[in-house]
Amino acid sequence: MAVSGEVGTGASRGPDVNHAGCPSRVVLEHVTSRWGVLVLAALLERSYRFSELRREIGGVSEKMLAQTLQTLERDGFVDRDAKPVIPPRVDYALTELGREAADQVWGLARWTERRMDLVLRARETYDEARP
């Protein structure tokens, strides 16, 4: 359902991330946040239980991981599979939509890793030019 002013001005136009009220901005924020990228990337490999995923993604708090997973699940990127066993077992995996998003952001993450030397050099040059 489109809310007036959220997806552009014409009836045939779809979402426009450059439009201030476009809901795609929120989704973009979810998948490109620090934890969103790392969760999606980890889940590209395989499904994980919560504690395994937390160990895989160094530095994320339980609260942030839970919030990120819930957000990505709500957006349709992550599937939460709660098994009715004792003790409870919950597995997280990517949906097809999630796999598409993960492929996109993981490419950017890998590019960032490959180009860090140039970024660090640029920062150094910038900082040296400042008084």
C-alpha cells in the first residue's frame, strides 16, 4: 500500500530512494547498517542458531543482534525457524529475498576490505593537510 508522497509523484512511478518519504530508505538503512550487513553476510554461508551467529559476528551485543534479526525478519530477509523441542532451538536463515540483498551488500563489504589501503592512505593525506 502506497502512502501519498512516499513513492514519487506519478502513479506509474515506483519507490524512489531519493525521495525523502520513500519507504525504500528505511529498508536500505536496515540492510546497510553495520549489523545488518554482517548478519546477512554470515547467513550467506548457512543457517545459524542465535548464539552461533553472535559468536560469528564479533562485537555485537545480544540486544543489537536480536533487534537486527527481528528487523530483517520483518522486512522478509530472514526466516526464523523455532523448533518445538526442549531446550528450544531457533535457527535463522536467509529467505530468497534475503539472499539477493546479502549478495549485494556482501559485494560492497568485500570491496571495502580490498580497498582499505587506499582509504587509509586518503585519510592520512587528508589529516596531514589539516592544521
